[in-house]
Amino acid sequence: MSQQSEGRYRNPDAVLDVWERPSLGQWVGLSIQHLFSMFGSTVLVPILVGLNPGIALFSSGVGTLMYILITKGKIPATWGQVSRSSWSCKV
């Protein structure tokens, strides 16, 4: 069940909700988790399928820059949270 405060819905069961900032310890842990997941998808997979990891890293960087330029930084990376009120199901 979600609660509404300041026009935003908050999930009380979430460890870290989409609107909250992580503490330093959570930030470091999430950064390490992100590092391992990005390494696996951007470096390890190209190596396993016989591609140059440099091409994958370059393509990832170009894709990120294109995303920022096209959206002008206004579209959040968490697509499911864009209009949470229209997605929520009230029972």
C-alpha cells in the first residue's frame, strides 16, 4: 500500500524509495552493485561472444550522450516511476 505526501506516492515497505536519497553506506553499496552489473553486460558479454569490449564501451557512452541530448535530461531513467499515480492500483 502506498502513501501520498507532497503529491508523491511512497511505498512504506521499500528499503529505499524512488524519491529518497541513499545514505553514504547505501550509496557505496549500490555503486558497487552497479559496477558489477555494468561490467558483466558491457565488458564480459562482448568478450564471451568474441567482440571487442572497447566497441561496447564506446557504444554505451555514445548511447548515454544521445539520451541526455535528445531528452535534455528531463526524462528520468526510472521509466516506471514517471507517472506513478496513473500506474498505481487502488484496492
